[in-house]
Amino acid sequence: LFKTKKGKQGDNDNRPPPTTVTRKQIPTLFQSKLETGYALVEVPGNRILQLARGEPPKVTIEVSRRQSNKFVTKLRGMEYYRIDGPE
């Protein structure tokens, strides 16, 4: 029913594809063959900025202490989402 892609190595490469599939198994079997992907969408207007495979870019939040009760929050990775911080 499903053949594996060339050059793609996985843990179930040795198994032959199933010849019959029940109706209940179709969604799970279909989803297991899909790759992860993401889309960055600009709102309002629903304009797609980036459509790519894999995981979306990570945003890291780092809080560091400057003095006794003063903290600085650093955001990294926001440029992928086209968000500029205050200058």
C-alpha cells in the first residue's frame, strides 16, 4: 500500500508494506508517513511568510540578574518571526 522513500532510513524498512488495511488504521498509517512542517503566517491578512519542513525555529528566553533586585530578560530567535524588539 505504501512504499518507503528512497534514501530514507527508518526502523521499519525491513517490513513489507501492508496489503490490506482496515478503515480504522487508515488515518494512523497515513499520519505515520507524513513529515513535520510549519508555516509562519502574518496576521491580519493571513499572508504566509515561510513554509518549511522540520521543526519551527526556537525562541529562547533568558533571565539574568544585573544587581541585587534588577533583572534583564533576553529574547533570542525572534528575527525568524519578523518581530523587532525596542531599540
